[in-house]
Amino acid sequence: MTSVAPTNADLALGTPSASQPGDSPRRFNFNLRQSGIYIAFALIVALFTVLTGGDMLAPQNISNIVVQNSYILILAIGMIMVIIAGHIDLSVGSVVAASGAFAAVMMVDWGLPWPLALLITLIFGGLIGAWQGYWIAYFGIPAFIVTLAGMLLFRAVTLLILGNRGIGPFPDEVRTLANGFTDGYLGNIGLGALGGADLFSILVGLVAVGAIVLTQWRTRKARQNYLQAVEPLSLFIAKIAIAAVILMFVIVQLARFRNLPWVLVLLAALVIGYSVLTNRAVFGRQIYAVGGNLQAATLSGVKVKSVVFWLFVNMGVLAAVAGIIFAGRLNQANPTAGNAFELDAIAAAFIGGAAVQGGVGKVVGAITGGLIMGVINNGMSLIGAPSEQVMLVKGAVLLAAVAFDVWTKRRAGASR
Amino acid sequence: MTGADTILHMQGITKTFPGVKALQDVNLDVRRGEIHAICGENGAGKSTLMKVLSGVYPHGSYDGEIIFDGEPCRFSGIRDSESRGIVIIHQELALAPNLSIAENIFLGNEQASRGLIDWNKTNAAAAELLRRVGLRENPTTQVLDLGVGKQQLVEIAKAVSKRVRLLILDEPTAALNDEDSEHLLDLLRGLRDEGITCVIISHKLNEVMAIADRVTILRDGRTISTLSIVEDEVTEDRIISGMVGRDLDHRFPPHEPQIGEEVLRIEDWTVHSPTQHGRVVVQGANLSVRRGEIVGLAGLMGAGRTELAMSVFGRSYGTDISGRVFKDGQEIHLRSVREAIDHGIAYATEDRKRYGLNLIEDIKRNVSAAGLRKLAKGGWVDDNEEFKVADEYRQSMNIKAPSVASITGKLSGGNQQKVVLSKWIFTDPDVLILDEPTRGIDVGAKYEIYTIINRLADAGKGVLVISSELPELLGLCDRIYTLSEGRITGEVSRADATQEGLMTLMTIGQEVAR
């Protein structure tokens, strides 16, 4: 694919525009809405680190934050994609419960081998998503209604499956996935004053840092080859250095505790995979096109119905993943599992930069939004705040995040 | 300066946005009881000036002075300016579709006694206002049942109800057909005779000539001149040259067509309305387009032009569609937009904001939207290639934006239209259907769009142009079809076409149909 356009582009006005003043190839517009979320996250972490006297960043606590929020974060990935397309899914909490229950019945009551049971559970989630996607995309019922109905329907399915009892325990492998850690394959190394840490975890961290540096550098080089403006080298290095330091800090803390949680590995894979999907895949682009302007997307040949349908299938599969993790962590599937998870996932997406009208948002943003809520939960419980205060703060943060979004948009609108 | 007959005096208005000086030392004098036109290209600052005047941009956010009726004004919002009798009617009408005419007229100004709305009084007062603006409708009719032209009249009635003294209309006739436009202009003359001063922003220079007493021309945020239509013997060309800062000898670029083989033929095409059961929107239409040819499709609003085009374009409109489509002599079946694009057919919509662009996305993602698969390998988009492609279009189409990462919603109408055209040219079509390609864009950008259309034809593509502006069709097209009430009523070559002749054909079918 060397040159796709020239023959067509040349058709247009033959005379290229004389450079306008300020006509630089690419201007850096600091996107406050998108960047603000990371700054806010850093500030919140800093605040609680001070308030808890450093306990916030203790090895065990970091591990807890990751493990305790993993299922919400997994849901948030699917939810932000649904929201970008201009829809919503209120049923995910019930789907989490239903898929956890179904997995438990298959593994515990029927004695199916766990890999097969997990696969069937994912298909089960996908079928639930297909059911909802059909009504939304092809029948034209608003997602709000379909998934509100789904919230009730799949809670009922859960109760039918479980018959109002908890089912457990799960096979060890499933519990390890949900709640376990990588083994110390290579033993420990001493880190001086920090004590011993798992060598394998640290190596994984170093490889990850190396991968980040390499991919970022290659992206930068490719852009330069296409004569696009890139950020100054110093800024580029500073950004990468900050990312590397934060990543290594988290990894070292985890390595000092009980090594890498398996859910973190799973989550990392999902975040990377879905980020690439939303940014680079044709399907990902179509999600933004559908949410940004449905009619324009339709008239540009996007198969809108199919895009929306598959988004809900995807949401169902991710809800099944979250259901397995949640049930595995409790080592029991129970009828009230996943209660109000949809609200946490939706809040994570909106705190993380999704727009109410759709068309905007990033997977990494939703993850950050979910972590902000997780850190607030965790930090406030560390300082012994009662649950009503936690709810109060979380509600205020959600409102503030969306108010900020509306405000920046209005300001942008007024400047024209 | 402020003469006795001056109702509005804006002095030295300067308005700056981050990085842009939208208005620079602009002066505007409007005389009491005149119709004052403001002309300028898109981005010249007309709308900004009117927003300053109406308080959308409050006092303090701009420099300069506004003197209305002898008193300096410091509006902090629209309510302030409305209380002084300055009412602005925006291009996009601001009516609540589900409310009645009367409810809309008195929205925010309810006719209440002791906290309860007096419906008899409301409807009677509304009926009186409707009579004044010449709208024969029941005040209790829902606004969504009215056409755009009548909605405009409701807006004016609403303004009159607020005891308007200075009425500002932003592109009032942009969405109206000739008949409704004429009615509106008559109404404005009537209001002038009642002593209401009007400021009208319009791209349609023939209207300006027909209705305005004086005209102020803006260019690049500065006042160029204020002319009296009669005393200064103003011509359309003079206004145009003031607007663009150069003389336009021709409003249409010269073009020698090189017409080849037939590329698209539609036979016996019939389309039914998707909402009104059984209503025929297009009936038995036959038309053809040859390579290198620019074909016009003329018709009044509601004649079925857009419906014809969209139903061909992958059945985007209509139900119960019958007829045959031939591409390069082969019959093709276009069941979806995707199939239409794959067969080399492109349709650029008449409403680029609602149907053409993702306004919250940047230029490059809009340019690639319809041809994204050309940039993808195995389902993955090469975003560097995308950037390069979009930047080539930015330069060759002269899209005025700092970069292809600029958000399309912030571009002017003309530049947005160029993005839409880039998107469709990138799909490498053989036939382009361009629906109102120059609607709401300024004279300079129109010329550029015409040049692009000519080049497309020269590259061997067939172009079908739908337009409400007959001079545009006459200046651009090699052949023109007329459409009336869903039927093709005529086919005229460029040499034989006149405005009068086309207009006759565009209305003749209506009598036949009845």
C-alpha cells in the first residue's frame, strides 16, 4: 500500500494551497478532557497516599486494588465501547451473575472439565449479548429498555440456575485465575532495603517496559517517515520515562508481595487487545463513526446494525469473563453476584472520558476511570471512612467528571 | 455620527477568539426602518457580529461600542437584548416540534393570569400574530406538521410578539423554496412598512438586491463598505467583488466537456414513501449519465430529487422500490450502501452536518470514512497512510485547516463540503451524485467546488448535480433533467436551457398529476 490517493487527489484543485499562516502539518492541541483524567488519577492516588501515611502504595494494597477491581475493569472495557457507539448496557451485573452461576453448575454439578466449562460460559455470555443485540440493532428498541429488561431477565435466569443457593467450590485452576498469583518460577532476588522480590515478575516488568519503548519508538519513526510532526524528543523521552517508572514501581511492589496476580495478566492482555482494536481496526473505527453520527456512518457504507449487534455480543462475552472471575474469587456462585456492577462499569466509562452523546472515549480512559473509583473505595476504607461517605465521594466524582466534560465542550463551542 | 435616523450604531467592534481575530474594528450603522443586508463569505464574521449584537457574546467579551436607539448597550445575554427589542432568528430554527404554534410563539412569555396559562388569550393572540405574518394555520397546530417555510413564519410571529424593533435574520431563505422565499421577503417588506428594522444575512445576492435598502460587506472580520442599493447603483458583481476582494469575471469556471460512454442509467424507477403508506415519491423515472458529463437534476422542494438519489444509492430511502439500474451497460442491484460504493457510486448528501460528517471527529477520519477498507490490511487500518491521504486531499482540495487532525465541526461550511467531497472522491467512484453541493457556502468556496466538479468530469466520471439554484445548474451542467412531483418532466441540453423554461417544466407536471 504505497500510494492510494494521489491519482484521485490530483483530480481536485490542481493548485495546492499556498501555506496559510500557522499552517503547520500538525498542531499539538493539548486535550484537557482526555489528559485531565490521568492527572486527576495521579492527584487522587497522591492524596490517599498522604492520608493513609503511605499504606495506599504498600505491596499488599496495590495487589488488592488490582484483584478487587478486576471484574469491574473488564466490564468497563466492554461498556466504553457500547457507550462510544451511543448505547448503554444496564444488564451486565445480571449477566455476570448468570454466567458465574452457569459456570458453577457445569463445573461443580455436572463435573465438566474446567477449560470446556469456561469456553461454554463465554459462548453463553455471547449468546446473551446476541439476544440483546438483536432487539437493539435489528428490532430497533433503545438499548436502555432492552438491557433494563435484560437486567431482570438474567437475574431471573441466575435464580433459576442456582435455585436460591450458592454453588461452589470451584476447581483450583479457576480460583487461581481469579485470585491467584504467578509462581516464583525463577526464585527471588534481593532489592537491598526493599527486601526480596520475585525475579520472574521483575523480568516481566522489564520486558513490558522494553516493549513499550520499542513500539512507541517505532510509531514515532513511522510518523516521521510520513513527514508528520511528532512531539519533541525530550517530551517523548519524559513521557516514556514516567510510564516506565510507574509501571516498574507497581511491578516491584507486586513482586515484593505475592508476585503478579493472574487477573492482572489477563487484564493487561484485554486492555492492549481492545485498545488496538478500537484505535486501529476497521471495526473499531466504525464504532466511533456510528456513535459520532449514525446517519453519516450509514451513508458511508458502515453496516451500522451489524456493528451494534457485535458490540453487544462482545459485551456479553466480557461480562461472562467478569462473571467467572468474580465467582472464582468468592469460590462460589451466588444469586446476588454482580449486583450494581453495571453502575460501576458505566461510571468508570464516563469518569474515563466517554461522552453522553457517544462517539468519544478510550479503553485506557475507562480503565483509569475504574481505577479512580477503585482507589477511592480502597483509600477511604483504609482511613476507616463509613460506606455512606464512600458513596458520597464516588457520586460527586462521577458528577464532577461529566460536568467537566460538558464544561470543556461548551467552552470549545463558544470559541467559534 | 449617530444621526437622528440611525437606530443601531456599532462602533469599532473587535472580537478575539484564542488565536483568531474574528472581528477587527467593525462598524455597522443601521437606519431606522430599513432592511439592511450583511454580506460576506463564510468566516467573514457576519454571525459573530450578530452574536455580539444580540448578547450571545456578552459585554466585556469584545471591544467596541453598541448604541441602540441613542443609548449605549451592555447586554449580558439574549434576554437583555430582547428586552430592548432586538430579536435574532437563527438559521437553525429553534422551535419545539411537539408544541403547538401558539405555545411556541409564547414560549418563555406565557399569557398567564394568576400563574395559570390563559389558553383562550394565548390562542387568540397567536391567531392575530399569524394573520400579521400571513400564515394561514390554526394556532393549535403542532409545529412538526408545518414545512420549513411556515416554521420560519412562526419564528417571525414569535419575534413580533416580543415587540421587536430590530429583527435579525440569519440566512432566512437558505432552506426555503422560491415560493416560500418570495413570501418571506414580502413579509419583511411589510414589517419594514410597519416600522420594524431588519438586518438580514444572506448568501443569495439576488435576494439582497431585491429586498435590501443598504448592504454592508464584511471580509476577513473587517467592514469593507456600506452601500445604498439604489443610490450607489449596486450590482451583484459589485457585492461579490467586495466579498472576495477580487473581481469575479465568471461565477463559473470555464469548462469544455469531453463526454464519453454512458456510465449510469436508471429505468422506470419508482419509490414509495417509508412513512406514508402507499404514497408514491418517485414515479417511473428514467435518466442517464455519461462519462465526463455533468448532469443536473432540477426540481422544487418536495419534488423527490433527494429521494430519487438516495433510493438509488443502496436503498437509503424509501420502500417498495422498483426499476432497474445499469452501470456501464450492465444491470446492477444495489441493496445496500456498501454495494453502491463497491459499484463505484457515491452520494454526497444535501445536509452535510446531519448526514455527511462526523462533526466531533477530525478531518482525516472523515475523509477515510467511506473508503476505510482501502487503507486497511486484514481489518487493520494503516493510520499513517490515512494521515498522508487526508493531507493530500487537504492540499489539493484547498481545505483551510491547520492540519488534518482538526475537528470538522469547527470548519466553515465550504471547508466541510470539501471534506465531504474528499471522502467520496477517495472511494474512487465512477458516478458522483452531489446533492446541493454548494448549499450554505460562500461565493469563493462555490467557485472552488465548481472547479472540483469540472475536474471530476474531466477525469471521466459521471456527475449528477441536484440543486435548487437554477443559475447554478445552468452554469455548471451539460444537460438538465427536471423533476416535478416525482416524475421526470423534461430533459434539456445546456444550449437550450433557460431559467424560465426549466421553471415551467418543474411546475408543469403538477397540473398533469392533478
